[in-house]
Amino acid sequence: MSMTEIIDLRAALDAARSALRAARYDEAMDILRGCQDWPVDLAEHAVLVKADTLIRRDAPAALAWLAATQDLTITDAARFDRELLTGRAYSNVRNFDAAASRFARAAKLLEKVPTGSHKLAYQKARLAWMLREATPDNADLALALTDPDPIGRAVAYAARGYIAGTAGDFAAQIADLKTALEIAESTDVYDVEHVAAAIYGLATISFEVADQSGVNRARQAYDRLAWTADVRVHQYNAVRCLGWDAFMRGEPARAQWLFHDAAAIAPTPAWQAQAHLDRAYVARISKNDAWSLDELQEALKIAQGVAWGETIGEERLALVTLAVLLAPVNAPEAQRYAATYAMFGMENINPYLVASSDKRTVGFGKYTQGKIEQTLGNADLAQEALEAAYAIFAPIGHQYQAMLAAQALADVTKDAVWADKARMHSAAYPGSPLTTHMAESAKPSDPAIEGLTPFQRQLARAHWSGLNLDALSKQFSRSMYTIEGQIAEIYAAFNVATAGGLREEALRRGIA
Amino acid sequence: MIIGVGAIALLALITVGVLIFRVSALSSSMKTESSAADDANERRYTLLEAIPDGVYIIDADERLTHMNEEAERLLRSEPGAFVGRAIESILDPLASDLIPEIRLARQQREIISRVVYFRATGWWVEIRIKPGAKETVIYLRDVTVRKSAEAKLVESESRLRLLMDQVPAVLWSADRLGCFASLSGAGLPSLGIRESDLLGKSCASFLGAEDALTSLSTVFEGTPVEFESRRRDRWLRHQVEPLRGADGRVIGAVGVSLDITEIKDTQRRLEAMARRDALTGLPNRLALEELLSAAIMGGQQEREGTFSAVLFVDLDRFKTINDTLGHRAGDEVLRIAAERMRSSIGARDVIARQGGDEFIVVLTSTTSPDDVGAVAARILRRFAEPIMLDGHQLFVGASIGAALSPQHGTTAEELIKNADAAMYRVKAGGRGTFAFYEASMDEAAHDRLALEAELRVALQTDGLRLLFQPIIDVPTGRIMGAEALIRWSHRTRGELAPDQFIPLAEESGLIIDITKWVLRRACAFAATVRTTRPDFRVSVNFSARDLREANLVETVEAELAHAGLDPDGLEVEVTENVFLEDESIERLKDLRNLGVRIAVDDFGIAYNSLAYVKRLPITSLKIDKSFMHDVMADRFDQAIVKAIVTLGLTLGLHVIAEGVETEAQWYFMKELGCGQAQGFHFSRAIESTAIQAMFDVPPSFVSLSKSA
């Protein structure tokens, strides 16, 4: 091999490292194709970069790769890195004993690789967190926080944040995630995937506990980051979270733009459907029923093409939202989606929470189960599950989730106490349209609306929002004869004779 | 500000109407921000109202300053409701949702346009964001109609593409020189053609040299053509039309060439099927005539001294088999007969089914009439062997007529007709044999046809007569009823008995009308008699053919009603010697349920007499007259008659002795306890008026009427 070729390979290795940090994994893999055949001094580093890339996508494949290229790592530094990467891959596949064993082997090499102590400490702290054995004052973590490498330091702060969150200290979690972002943004060399995860984590927890500054910081970092397809899941979840925060703070238009972005970047069709459902919900609460129905139709069209059996738990939450939004419009279809969700299992939700056996995992599961039971008409089971969810979220200050659970309980039990609780949690978000919505819902209902069937209520709202009979027929999948008959009854209830008259009357009564 | 605008709007609405209100409202709104209202702007806004597209304008602060009527319709807004509001507060896909793009357009100072689809309403709206120095104009155009048309066009194109991809056709165009200018379609690969092989080449290479030349010249004259050609093992159908330039002149041709090989194959199969008799697998009449014509022609051309002969073979007693054992058995007999004939002829000879139980054998090259006779004899020998079918041993004979070419005819039609005439002569002469055609035979065949035509006329012109043979109550000697018997007074042949024309009527289907004719008169007669003799009944004979008529029961019911006759006054006689299908038995049961009596005629001579008694809803048994003839001398006949009478009495049936001609027979029957009798001893068949007269005569004189 000529010197020029060797120089080219060195440049290629650097390029692969950059691509790895920038979360352009296909590019890194392309560069490293055949790297096991490179000159030995380059190959021992190249195979490890490739292993790092693989771990982020497919941990078992990474373990296979590491085993196959074992002979290529010759220097102590490379062997040390191999042990760390192997341990990390094992912890990702939840083989904690094997992971601990690899970290012990790395520890023995520390004498020859003294600069590796911070990295090893981070991996050990991460493993302890996954084993639910870590506390924020974990010694390994303390060492990792002093890593002179900003990438290592940032990731250590993020880890401490997650550990604090698992322990219920959400303020500390927000503070640490903010610090992680500060460190990452202070340098040109940062790991996009780590930052993306931190943004998502910060946005989520800040929104849940109604910490405006945390959400703002996440939004700021979101706008700055060069997102790639390889971190699409983090981006999608972060932008949805920012959307919900905008909505809860009285910015429905902004929420809709963010959900629009979420639909555009959704990593899977199920998630794309979910983003349209988000828009449908916001439009409905904002009293633009026509828009809401439109987004619901879009979501349905996408959902019909999804192989739900092949989706992961988080994606399947779209089924729950579909069921909830469809329930007043098309009860049988809603029950079909609820049953589909129940059929594929209700395990979810957030892989980070699952990884750390966080009790909020149970909370999300219970809430979802409650909504499904509610849709299926099992009021007792729904109440039981929703109360369990509320009991988890309310004490830890997860305002949004507690509000949702309380609101659902108010619907199921018709008990004003739950409506009050829902309004209380909603009030944590100043300007929330939901607070207004719930207040309006609590008002004595209009007698004309009260006299209509649930289906007629939906029809009436859609009709005074501007949908003509033809559009209603399409929208509600009913014949024109049925629609005409139902609309005639609605006109009679409001004592009007035209669509315009109905709209005027609804506006006059303050229900449109 | 919104309240201020609202107040002014109300005033404006009252005074000058909606349009002026819009301008005033806008104008007033602007005045609150800037005291120098711009007349030019006002004119501009007024103009916007006239635009059919939706238009709204936002200022630098993203507040809506104007919205025309169409925009309000698209945003489902009340008039003026959005003016003055921040666009972000107008939560709608056509307002708040456009803000990111509006900002981008402003920032980049570029027009942004896109089309958005609303799935729930099916609307398509084209959005155009045009940034200005201070204001941004948003145009909204409802393009639902256009987009729907486009969607239909896309659908139509995709259908066409699908058609192109799936249908084995080649679409092509040619220039005025007759060379291919383009070729496409799914037919190309299946025909083993590459586009590049034919482009620029003469169409003759694909369309077939002669066809292409003549067809294309016709097309270039302006007339579309359609023709078929063969390309290797494939058949193609070409439809070619002139291709015209802008000035209307023919500048070339466009064509669709469809691979119709499969269609052709199917056609061939269907044609073959149309020429074959489905039951026997033999050529049918259509094929026969062609084969025969070819044989006649071939005979003329081949060698001197040979000729063709036609044998017309008609099965004897086939109708009886069909009537007694059913159609399925009849079909099987036909198959066996065909096979026997096939094995009796040479390899070059042809056998075809003419129809029914008639077959034609064509001997293609015989040298003498003796050869023909030998073949006929072979066939007859084969028919002498019994046919075993479902445990029955059946004897099916054949009658054969032969015609020779050219002396008995030079055309297929003539030969068949003459062989048929010869066959009829055989039938008339006792069946089971063979005869050559003779000129005199034509007359017999003509006779038969003429008779059928005359019968038809007789039926319509009352050329038929209905007589009645009295049925006597044996114990009292009184007339109980009468059997209706038809006669045909033929203008040249004299009076014809039923057996001389009823078989002909059954063959031709005329029997249905004849039965109806009889029924009407018989019922009328019985109704008249019953006014004075309420127990009188009339008997009418029904053939097996009558019983197959689906509406028989309705017909009887109608005739009874027409005559005003109680059903009890009618007795239907069914000959025992016919096979009755299930449907016919059901019809008899229906008739019985109606109240009509059912009698079995000629009882005792068929092998399944007792089965009849069990299966049919019988009210009477009529002992066949053959038993009566020798009853006084033959102990067997006596035993049979006794048995029938006993059977009838046991089952509670009326027993009627037919053919009672002597006093001895009369007393014999009386001794046996037979209830009723008819025959020449009492009276032959007589006119209805004569019967009426007999009622006034004492019973002891009844027998005198036999000489009446």
C-alpha cells in the first residue's frame, strides 16, 4: 500500500468518526466497508468506530462484529475501547452480567490506559442506572462528570439527569439536561445522537412538570441541532412534545405547525398518523371541527395501511388516540381500533423509562388501558386503570399526564371532583385552551344540544363548521338519506331551517 | 378595535349593503391606524371583491386587513369576522397554518405556492403567498373541479397504461411511405418483436405483404380498415385509421394490432362443437351436408365407376322406449345404436345423426348397389341383437332407406330426402328392413306431409267429429256415461279412426290442440246431460304427450269452468302402455285433487299394470278389450279378467269392461260383479244427440243402438 493510500485511509477514518458523531450512520458504514482489511494500525481503530456505529442501530450485530474482529485490536488503548464497547452493547441487550464482566476487564487495562478512567466510570454508572442501583451521588458518575472530553462530560450530566428523574427529582433532571446541552453546544465537536436524546428528554420532562424554562431551552437546542434521519425518532418525539407545550400555553397555531413538522418527519406511518391525530385534537379543542375531521380522515387513511402487529409499543399509541377521537363520531370504528391496540398488547412506552424500570411506565400503561376500556364501554375497568394512573402522576407533579387522567376520570365517573382536579392540573399551564374547554364543558349544557344523540351532536358541530350534506355523508360514512334525516332533526331541535340559520343560532347560544 | 369595526359594520350594513360595508369597515379600520386613507387602496380593495378567487391581506404585524367573500367562504367565516385579527388567532389550515410559509416568503421575498387537499370535504385549494413591502397577499383558489378532473385523467391514463401493459396489442403509427414511425404495447414481447427491429421498416413486414399494401392505400385515401393476418403461429387483427395533419390531410396511419390467436382457437373449437352431435359425438346435420357434398364432388372427381350412397336409418320402436323407460334410457339407446352403425361401415364412410332417432350413413365410394345393400344388411344384423339396459332386454330395430348418387339425386339435400322417402316406405311395409329409393316413394312422403297439413286445417275448420260410446251400468243396464272418441271425416279418404291420425298428431304436437278441442266439446256435452242425469260422466283420452304439458291442469280447469261442468263429471283416460314421468304423475294427482276421475285404459296388457295401480291416483280400471274377445273360450283370459275385477273391487275402483260385444260376455261380466261395460253389444260410438235420444229408451232396448 502506498503512502498516499495510507494517508487517504487516515482521512477516511477521520471522516467516519465525524459521520458517527453527526449521526450519519449510513455514511460512516459506507466509509468503513472492508475496514478489517486496512493496515493493522488503522484497522484496529476503524473496526471500533464501526462497532460504535453498529451499537446505535443493532446491538446484537455490534457484538457479532466485535467478536469477529477481536484479533485486530492489538494496542492496549484499542483493547480497552473494545472492552468498553462490548460492555455497552451487552448492557443494551440487557445482559448486565456480561456487561459488568467486560467493564471489569477494561478496569484491568486502566494502568496502561490511564485516560480511560472517565469513560469507564460513565459506562459503569450507566449500567448501575439500568440496574436501578444508581443514585445521583454515584462515585463513578462523579468521576465521569469531570471528564475533560466535553462529549463524555455532557453525556455524564445527561445520565445524572435521568438518574435524578428516576429518583423523582425532576428539577435536578432538568438542570442536568440543561447543563449537558450547554457543554455540548460549547464545542464544535459533539455527538448529535446524545444531544438529540438530551433535547427530547429535556422537552418531555419540562413539559410534564410544566417547567417553561426547560421547554424553552429544549426548543432553543432543537432549532440549533443539525437533525439527521438517524435521530428521527428523537426529533419526532421532541417536536411533538414542543407542540403539546405550545398548545397548553395557548399557542394552538404554533402547536399545529409543530405537529405539521412532526407529520413530515415521522419515522414511520404509525407516527405520521399520530401527528395528524394531534392536529385533529387541537383543531377540535380550537372549535374548528371541519379541520379536525380533515386531519382525522388523513390519519385514518394512513392508519389503514399500517401493519400494527409490526409496530413498537410507542407507535401503537396512535391506535389509542384514534379510538378516542373516533369514539364520538364512529363508535364501532373506535372500538375496532381499541380492540386492535388491546390485541397487540398494552406494553409501552418510553424505552428510557422501560430501561430504568421507572414507575411512570406503569402510569402510562394504566392511562392507556383506561382510555381503551373507556372506549370499549367498560366503565369500571376504565375507572380502576385511570385512578391507578392518576395516583402515579399526580404526586410527582406530572401535570399534563395527571390532567389527562383526571379528565378521563371525569368523563367516566361524571364526578365533578375529577373535573376540578383536571382543571387544577391544567392551570399549571398558563393560557391553556384545555382549561377554557373544560370550564365550558362544565357549564350547564345547551338544552337543544342536550336533546340530540351523540351522533347528531357531532353532525351538528360539523355542519355549522361548514360541512355541507355531501361532505357530511362522506365524512361520517352514512347515506345521504340518513344525513338528511338527522340534519332535519337537528334543525328542528334548534328551530332553524337552513345551515346558515343553524350556525347563527349556535353562535348566539355560544356553543359554536 | 374589533368592537369599533363591528359597530361601523352594523351601520354600514343597514345603509349601503354588504359590499360597501366591507370597504367602509376596512377603510375605517385603516383610518384608526393612519388618518390618511388612501383612495387608491380603496379602489384596489373594491377590485379584490370582484375577483372570483379568495384573497386576504395581512399587514407587517400579521394582522388581517382585508378578506374577500370567496376567502370567507373557504375559511367558513362570517362576513368581516376576521378583519383586524392576528392571523395566528385564526386557527385554520388556510390561515394560522400558513404562517411559517408567509414568514419564509417575506424573508426570501419570493412567491410561495402550493396546493392543499382537504380529505374530509374533498376540496382542493391552491394557495399563493405573495409578499410585498408592507403587506402580504394570500390568494386562495378553489381548484377542486380542476384537480378532480386531473385525478380522473390520471386514473384514466393509468387505466390506459394498464390496458397497454396487459392487453396483447401493438399500437403503431406509420408514415405516408408505409413505414413504421412508432410501436408500443404489451403485444410486442409476446409476438417476439423488438421495437427497434421494425422502426423505419415497411409495415408489410408486420402486417403481411399483400394486406399491408392494399389496406394502407385505402387508409391513405381516408378510409379506416380492419383486417386479419397471420404472423407465424399467431393471428392478428388490425384496425387502421388515417392519421391527419393540422390541415386535415392524411399524413400517415395509426393502427392497433391485437393478438387474436386465442379468440381464433376458441372460434375453431366452437365451430367444431356446432358441427357435432353432443349426444353421440357424431357429425350433425350441418356437418353432414358439407361432408356429403364433398363426398359427391369427390366421387365425381376420383375414379370412374364409383358413386356415393346415402342410407337413411330410422330406429324402430324408439318412441316406445322413450315413452316407457324415459329419455335417459332413450339417449343411451341412441348412443349404442350409433356405435353399432359405426362398427358396420368402412373407415372412409361417414355416419351422422340427422336428429331424433334418425341417422344418415354416407358411403363415399361404392361400386354397385349390392355394396350398399350389404352395408344395410350389416347394420340391420347388428340391430337384431338386443340392447341390455338397466336390466331390460330391448329390441330396437331399424328401417333403412337408400339413395344413390347420381341416379337418385345429385345434391346432398336431394339424396337425403330420397333416402328418407325410401325409409318411410320400409316403415309402412312392416319395418326392420331396407329399400332403395324409387320415384313412387316421393308420393308416400308427400302423402304424410299433406295429411298433417290437412289435419291442421281440419282442426281449425271443424273437420273433426266427436262421437261418444255409451258406458253402461252393468247391474241396471242404464247409461252411466260415455267415452269421447274422435273421428276425422276426410274429404277423400272418408272417415278416419283415431289410430290413423292420432300418432301423426302426437309426432307433430297437434295432439295438444286436438285434446283441447275434444275436452271443450266433451265437457259441454256432459254438462248438458247432467242437467237431467246428474251422475253422468264423460271420458276423454289423454296421450302421454298431453300429460307432459305443464299447464294441463289449468287447461282442464278452464274447460270445466267454461262448460260449467263439475270435475266429477269428467274422467281422464290414460293408456296403461305409456311411460309416465314423475311430472306427469304429479299432474294426474293434481287433476284428481281437482275432483276429476282418472281411469287406466287398456288395463292388463302391460308388464307393469300393478305398479300403475299403486302409483297413480286411479278411480277406474278399463279392462283391455283383447281379454274380452276370447273370454268365453280362454281360461287364461277368464282368470285375468276375474283377477282385474277382484282387484278393482278390493281397491274400491270402478271396473269397466271394454269391447263387450256379445250377450254372453255381458252376462259373464255381470256374474263377476263388474260394475260397468262398453262395447258394440250396447252401442258403437255415436253422435251426442243420439245418446240424448237413448236416455228416453228403456234399458232393455239399449243394445239396439249398435245398429244405429
